[in-house]
Amino acid sequence: MVRIGIMGLTGCSGCQCEILNCEDAIGKLIGKVEFAYFPLAQDVNDFSEFDILFVEGSVSTNLDREKLIEGRKRAKLLVAVGTCACYGGVQSQRNDEASLDEMLKAVYGDTKLDLEVFKPMPLSDVVDVDYELPGCPLDKRQFVYTVASLLNGVEPFFPKIPVCHECKLSETDCLLLKGIPCQGPVSFSGCGAPCTASGVGCQGCRGNCDFPNFDEILSIYQEIGLSFDDSVRFLKVFRGKTISGLKVGSSNEKGA
């Protein structure tokens, strides 16, 4: 029987909760697979070996790192689930703006921590990752699709087209044309674009689409009233290291 593990590192556990929301799919899997390790959902867990290990959260402590390395050794396939695991997550958005000592001082003051802490990083900075399922939280339909594909020996594939494509399919008006900041042109689709359909600009929680044009989107943001630095911070919220080359204060305002 296929053994599946679902493990959490530093994060909010939102992606694991989204997996639990796949009630119908999980019900059909029971009897065909063994959820050997899923501490959020069950009391009895076995961390010995896995055919597929899904890991949520970023690596932020020595405990995270040790657990991830051990999980990688015991898993035939390791899948990063959620933006924290794939890119470092929201907690990594200011990694390039302050030192670790400055961050710890701002949060904990003079309190000494009992564990080693580092700037949040994605799983791929520590171990080899076979597949990534980004999102905040991940899309549960993609989790189901990935499990079904892997169980049938098929490699899951998610084309990195922009969110704008999904807006076109749903006939959602372009929010940028209305002066609303939106990351759709540079963001990885697959969520169904619920934010833009509700009149809220895409926040880029699934990371970059293929070949994102950040120079152009920064120019557009400034045309609709954002400063350069605010535009960069807007883009960095979910992207972590995938946009590490774009820094606050690294360019003048448009037209300056």
C-alpha cells in the first residue's frame, strides 16, 4: 500500500487544513493509501518511510532543517505544498532588508531563544524537491490531482501561465485598467482567480508565471499611483527568494 506523509514546518498549517477540506477525495483514498504520518489530523503516526511526503512551511529553525533532511531520506518523492514551502512565504518578504539579528531584536528583544533560528527559506534551499504546489493556501484541487497522478505513475504538470488568462476565461474585467493594483500579469495561475473576480487585485500568492515582466508591471503600478518602493513591497509579499533581486530603494520613481 502507498504510504503518504503530510508534515508541517514553520507556517500557519493552512495548507494542511486545506488538505483536510478534501473530504470526498480523502474518503476515496482511504483503503487505497495509508496516511502514515499526519500529526495535524491523527494521533498515531509513523515517520519511518514514505512513498510520497508532502511538506508545508518554510525552514526557519534547526529543528525544521533536521526534520526536513530526515524526511527527505525516508521519502521516495517529496512535494512542497504552499508558498512557504515553495518560496519562503510571507515571512521571507523582508529577508533582504534587514539582518537576522535586527529581525530577532525587533521581535524578541533581548530574549534568548533555545533553538537556532535563520531567515525563512524554501525547502529547495535545504533538500531536493520533486514537485511544488504553491498557493496560500494551496489549491486543494491541485493536491487531489497531484496525488491521483502520482498514484497512477503520471508526472503532474501545471503550466505557469499568468492569472490574466483565467480572468479572460471568466470574463473578469482587468483591474489594472480600473487603477487597482494587481499582480495577475506576472503571477502563476491555477487558483481560478477568485480574488480578481471579487474585485480584489491578485496578490501573487502562487509565485511567478513563466517570464514575468517586472519592469513593466512596476511601471504600471507607478502610473496608477504607487511609489516605486511600495510597488516592490507589494510584489514581494508572497514571492520570497524568487524576486530577491528586486529591492526597495533600488530605483528612482518613474519619471524622476
